[in-house]
Amino acid sequence: MADVYCSDCKRATEVVFDHSAGDTVCSECGLVLESHSIDETSEWRTFANESGDNDPVRVGGPSNPLLTDGGLSTVISRPNGVTSDFLSSSLGRWQNRGANPDRSLILAFKTIATMSDRLGLVATIKDRANEIYKKVEDQKSSRGRNQDAILAACLYIACRQEDKPRTVKEICSVANGATKKEIGRAKEYIVKQLELEKGQSVEMGTIHAGDFMRRFCSNLGMNNQAVKAAQEAVQKSEEFDIRRSPISIAAAVIYIITQLSDDKKPLRDVSIATGVAEGTIRNSYKDLYPHISKIIPSWYAKEEDLKNLSSP
């Protein structure tokens, strides 16, 4: 109930909403203040024929502006419990004969969604990857190329642009057999196509070592204090001219932090968790070692602890 001005009572009175008729009625004089109003709230009523089906959903999926029909076309499917081949032999055949210009796009979007789910990516990254693939597909120049590599590269670029980068090795792990080299070539090809379309360079976003820290530390099962120390250390490392990739620096910093903690991790475990080769971590550790007293937070390790670290 709410207070609404009533023209008969000449004052604000409590009103009653009659949802079945769509009327707003004054509770004191009974005057209908508004009729046939539209109820915009959710309608949780099920129209399913099956007694065991309690799904109240009455609508389909959301529209997709990247598809010709918005993704709202009708699809004939087999009803639950039907064992005859009538649908597959007649209606199903007509469904397959229908010319759907977006069939390849739908399959590509499903593949991108599957890869995104396996990597635990948010919906904005998945949508950005769909947009990138649609732009490349519209140019009709990707035919004959490795489709899995193209889709994986779209997802890699989307992660970069949304400031949630993933390593090529992580993308490769869900790319349905596409190799790192194929994904790298596909990425260069897509960036070139987007630059031709826009007439300007494509912004990919800058990768920082800190972008990978929390995920890598989680893979190793590090505690919160160690994670915080690793994040502070990797931010300090950016003040020095260490000519290594951000992923290598992140892996080396994690290795140092674990060696200073009670729960020491072997180099092999750090390599598996970060996807960086053991030799690369050793070389990055060698470059970080001269600055280690300035990089590691003083609250995490004392001067004596730093001296006990093995020299590279």
C-alpha cells in the first residue's frame, strides 16, 4: 500500500493495487484512480505440460546484436521423452535445411563461451571476444586459417583489452589443440585486420607483472600474507630496469617470496603454477637479486633472511 492523492477525498490516501484487474483503488472512498495499468514485475507462472517440470521461465535467451536475427530465430527440437524418429526424420530435416547465415557465428560464439568458462573469465571478456571475431569474420579473410587458433586469439586480445590478461599458455590449454605458435600468428593477423578496418593502431593494453600475481599465488596455495608481500614486491620491481617479460618477473618474485616463507615451494612447483620454464625463472631471479633488499617488503623479511637466500 502507498499514499496517492485522491480527487474525491481531496487528500493523499492509502491505495490498494488490484493486480488481477490492473486497477489502483482508493482505500477510503473506493474510487478507481488508475485502471488497466501494466504490471512490470516478474511473472513466475509455469505453463509446462509435464507435471514434474517446475521451471517458471517463459522467455528465451537474450537477443544478440551480433547475429542477423538477434539470435531470436525458432529452432525445432525434440520434446522430452519422445523416442520415435518422427522429428529427426521430418521436422528435424526441415530444420537442417533452413538456411541460417549465422550458423558459423553461433558455433564460434559457443566455442568462445566454452573456453571462457574453462578459464573462469567474466562475461564482458567473452562478449568482447565475440565482437572481435565478428569483425574479422565480416571481412571474409579468415577462411582457410586455423579456426581454433583464430577463436583463441580473439579471446587473448579481449583479455588484454579488458585489463585481465591471460598468458598464451593459459589460452592454449583451452584452445582445442591449437599451438602457441598458431595462436601467436592468429593474433598478429587479427590485429592487422582490425587496424585495416579502423585505420589506426589497435589498443591492446599494457601487461604488468601484478596482473598475474593473485592467480599464480592461488595456484600455489600461498597464504594471504605471502600474496600481499608478492604483490608489493612486484610493484617495487617496476621501479628498476629489469628487462624480462612481466610473466617471468612475476614467477621470479613468487619464487623469492616462497623461499622466505616457512612453506617453501620448489622451483618446479612454481614453474608448473606460473607456466614459466625453470631456466627462465632462474635468469629472472638472477636479474632481481641485486635489488632484492629494495623489492621485498621489510615487514615480510628481515635483512638476515635476505642474506640467507641462495645467490644466483
